[in-house]
Amino acid sequence: MNYKRGKVFILLFIFCMVSFFTNDFELINIEKTAIIVAIGIDKAEEGVEISAQIAIPQATNQSTTNEDAILSAKAKTIYGALENISLQTGWYPKLTFCNVIIINKEVINQDFMPIINYFLTTNRIQSSAVLSVCEQKAKEVLSSSTPLDYISSFALQKILLRNIDRTSSVLITNIQDFYSNMLSHSRFGYMPYIKSIQTDDKPKENSGSNSQSSNYENEQKEIVPLSSQSANSGGGQGQGGNTQNEQSTLYDASETLLFSNNKLACAFTSSQTNCYNLLTKPIKECFLSVEYEAEGKKKNTLVSIIENFYKVKLKIENGIPILKVELKIICEKEEETPSSYQEEDKWSILSNDALKALESKLNEDIATLIELSKSSNCDFFMVKEKLYRFEPNHYYKLEKNILQLLDYQIKVECKNHH
Amino acid sequence: MKKQIKTGQICAIFIALLPLTKVVCAPSYFAKNCGEKLWQPLIILLLLDLLLLLTCYFIYKKHDNKSFYEILISVYGKPFANGIFILYAIFFFAKTVVPLFEQKIFIENTFYETLPQAPVFYPALIIIFYLALKGLKTFGRTCQIASFITAIGFLLIIFLGIPSADYESLLPLFAFSNKSAPICALTALTYFNDAICLLFFLGSFKAEKKSEFKIFLSYLIPFLCVILFYVTFYGIFDYVALSRKVAISEVGIFSVALINVGRFDHIALFLLALSSIIAVSLPITLSTHCLVQIFGENNRLTISLVLTLMLFGVCVTLSAKYLMVFEFISKYFAPLFVLCGYLLPLLGLGGSNNELQTG
């Protein structure tokens, strides 16, 4: 009897295994599915217009342009627009591989949190997808051609996600971080601001390399011709690749938009983005230019930051909230003009004057950031969050006007690498 | 001769099954109700369960390895014992529903690209039926294997999650009162109160050297791992933790190892999915055990079949309405969970030793 029952159970077990392992786990049917790699969101007359960029294999059609690879639909909600894509085109939009979401600035100016909320709560897209804002229409950004990559969103990813944990030139955020910051006591968020830079339509040979001298300040960007920027393209700006006969686009994401209480509050310039990154995450690749006077001469030095140690703490002293910012930087000299060859130059050692100038510049930049936070009432140093977590006894007393009462102490120390 | 369950098997049951039902949808429920203080209701539940373990230990010492059913008969009479065991059968059946639905959600969400059209989850009920039919001894043996599977899968998931967690999000630890902690603990009893199993192992339990100490540790360590999982989950997702419905499959996804190597956390998730089916079988096995005590061993097949079919019916009709079912069970069954989980075991402490020897 037991032997028979054993056989029945073995058969049942085999049946379970067969039903389990012969299933295709509902894997996507590639013929009916559009694999979306980026989404653009623009304002429509009623609601939003979604532009979804599909991944098309490069070898299938050499004449394929970014415009051909875009599906778009309008609806009152994001969900509706995505469904409309499916209904109107017959393609099932598969968002699992969507890494970039580009939102037009006009959308940002209205109540955009329901959009972020949808992306956070839906299972269709991964919450690590990067959020960004663009000044022109998102559809145009996605359909633009760029020498960086044959798919424009891949080019954007190169700029936004390039060594995500190392560089300081772009302040990136993803759906989860953005929403989490917005729900925090500080109620702030940020997104990189993508600016498209049109290159001339003359054919040109590009080197294809992305060198590191990225963070020369804005004024330096202005004096460097675009065609020669290919050699020093970083700072959230990129260019490279092939011979181009048509007008093509480069992207600059070094500026950042900041939000407070679900509304646009202020913006960071490239150098402020750099400085904020230095205070919030470990950086391995950052370049700053410093101007100073030594021996009666004006000097301009490009400094490479090797390592940064940062502390941003909130202390309540005699009822006054004080933000204590400490930044220690290990750096070395990359380049100096006018060059004055000295023995220590071969070790890339910065002179004491250069170090002091760098300290004072960073001090000034940090103070500007704190003042910006106070004036725009955008708590991007997470002062309220720090108050809640580390000084809970003062929370109810100070929460409402802490930014106005906030005092600060800044300590910057720069040291040579060697 | 009675089939005896060994100390090692009881320990294996706790190690293999204790963490699994608590790490699917429960973490987001705790995060929603208690925010950064989600560990507080867990501590309440842990303390209650440790007290329950202690109660079981005293019952065991007092009644010299009699089963709970035998104790109730000898002290309060057979009709009373039958009534209590019917109540326990309902209790265990109700405790199965929410975790079973969550396993279904876990498997469908994690392993399928799109919602599966075929009823892929239901063959799991065959395993549940089999374990209910075979009884506690077989269950204990199964758990000896499952304990390794769970330990490997669960620890891998936790270790993937720890580097991405920011534990500062749990601050402040004690400032601001958290009035929702006891209510959250009360409404989440459907996931917890596993120590109650020990009460039904009495009588078929073979005490060994330092048994009580081993059982205590095998309960405490997995529970502490569950607390670690919850705080890691909150450390990773912070304010959006409440929106992460299937916590177990989300905790590891920000790991640098996954970014570089690929989703090898799916191996751990497959292991946990296997053990989870056994975990959701435990209450049904105990429900069968309760009814078998009343209706006799001969009816075991019928009882286990009826219970599995009832579970299948509930699953088919209500699994799409998970939230509604969860709210209903956590709200209206909470008194039953408290009564059966923490109050009725005290009945085992009644009766004098003499009475028991003669009775």
C-alpha cells in the first residue's frame, strides 16, 4: 500500500516539476514587444505626451534614425499614454530596461509629482531609472542625432551615468531617491538639467575620446570652440565618435534643478553642482580651476581632486541651529598657466598659495550654497531631516523656520596628494 | 508507538520557516504604519513569543510530555478540549491565507516578466496537501533540509542588502512616541506567533540534552535575522519603503555585486520560494493535526484533503483581492489570533500534578 502511495507521490512530484520547468515564465515575446530604453515626457494640450524610445539593433537597418525608433502617445495620465502606445501601435511597451526618464521643463513647472509617483509604484519600470529635465521638448531630445551613440538615450546615459560613483560633474538622481527625498522632512529633490548643444553641420573628425579635463568653469567653456571640446568634453558634456555630415547634438547635464515642496525652487550652476557633490558623496574624479596671485603674477591652476572627506552636521547651540560643514580634500596639480617650472612640479605638488586659494574658493562656494538654500527655502543640505534624526528634542520648536535661523561654520582643508 | 519529533527537527522548523512568511509583504506594512520605528512592533512580538516559548516549557515540565490535547482532556474534559482544538483548527487555517496569497504574489512578481495567464501557483497546494497528510514527523524531516535552503537564501539576500542600507534612516530610535507600534503588532499577528507550534509538538516531542536552550536559540536567531532584514529594508528604501510591496525581492537589487555580475539574487529567491511553500504548509499541517486529534487518525486523508480544497477555493476566489483579505483578517481575526496565540496556551498550566497522574 505504502509502495503504491509512494509511486503516486513520485508521479505527482514529476508532474509538478514538468509544469514548473517547462513554463517559459511568460518571458517577453520579442516580436510583439517594444523594448523601451528611454521615456520622454512633454506637456500636451490635455495631460502629457509620452515619447518612448525603442532599442533597435544597429545592424538591422543602417538608415534607422532616432526619429524612427520613437513611439509616442498622448493621454491625461502617464499610464493612459503608455496604454495608448500599446493600443495605437500594437507594440507592448516593455519598460524593464528603461534607464532614463527625460521630463520637459514645462511639465516640471506644473504638478509633476503624480508622474514620479506612478513610476515609483508601478512594477513596469525599475526604480533605479535616472530622472532628468530638459530645456527643449523631450521628444526632440530623444529624436536628435548625436555623434556619441546611434541611440540618443544611450548617449545621454553615457553622460548621466558615467562612473556614477566617481565623478562630480553631474548630480544624478533616480526615481526612488527623488521620491524618498521629497517625502523626507526636508521635502527636496534634484534632477540634472540637460541642455542640448547643436554642433555645426560641417563634416568633422572627432577623436572619440572623453578626456578628463571636464570641469573648467563656464567662462572657459565659452572660449573653447565646440569643435575642440571633443578633446575635453566632460563636465556632463560629451562628444565623440564618428564623421558626421548632418547637424548633431551634444548634451550638457552639468547644471541641476532643485525642487522644494514639489515645486521648482532653484538651480545649481556647474561649479555649484561640483561643490555639492563634493559634500555629499565620495569623489574620485573631479577637476577644479583656481586663480591666485603668486610672486606678483596671476596664475591659473587646474587641480585634480584625488579624494574627499566630508561631514555635514547639524548642532543646536544655545537654541541656534548651526550647520557644521567640514571638507578635507586630497589633491594634486594637473596644469598651471603661466607655467613656471620648479623642482616640485614633477611631483604635481600644489604650492601653498594654490592650496590656500583652493580652500578659500571652496569655502566661498559652500557658503554660497548654504545661502542659496536659505534664500530659496530649498533644504538640499537636509537640515530638517538632520534635525529630526539627530536633534529630535528641538524638532517641533525649530522645524518651521530652521532655514532662516540657520548659522553655519565651514572648515575646508586641502592637502597635496604626495 | 507514537511518532516522535526530535529537538533538532523542531529547531529546523523554526530556522527553515520562521523568517519566510514575514519578509514578503509584511515589511512594507510595518513601514507604512510605523515608519523608521518599524522595529518596535517586532520587539513586542518577539517578547510575546519568548513568553509563549517559556509557557510551553513550563507546560512540558509540569505535564511530563503529555500532548496539549491530552492535558486539556485530563484537566477540563473532552468536549472542552474538542472545542478548543476546533478553534485552533480555524486559527491555523486563517493564519495560512495571507502568507499563501503573498507567496503567490512573490512568485508571480519575481519570476514572471508579465502576469502569468496560467494558474502556475496552484500545484504548490499539492505539496501543502502532502505535508498535511504526512503529519508532523515528515514535516520535521522536510524542514531539516529546508533549514539549509532558507539559511543560505535568506543570508545571501541580507548580505546583498546591507551595503546599500543607510541605517541612519532609523533615527531617532526612541524620540517621538510611536502609538501605532502595538496596533501594528496586533494587526500583523497573521505573520507572527510561530512559537505556538511548540504547543502542538508537546507529546510527540523527544527531549534531549539542553533541548530548551537549543529551541530557544533556534527561535531567537532567525527572529533577530528578521529584525535585521526589516531594518535593512528600511535603511535601503527609507521613506518609499511602504511602496516596495515585495520586500524580499527588492532588498538586494541595489547591491554593487548585482550591478556587476547580474541578478544572481534570483538564485537566493528561488531557494526561498522553495522553502516558502513549506512555510505556508505549517499552519495547515497543524490545522490537520488539531482535527485529527478530534476525529481520529483514520480520517487524516479526508481532513487534509478537505482543508487543502478549502484553501484552493479561497485562493481561486480571493487571491486577486489580497488587500481586502489582508484588511479583513488583520482586523476581524486579531481577537482570535490573540486568544489562540497567547491566552489559550495558558490553559495548559492548569491542573495539579496529582490530578494529572490519576486523570
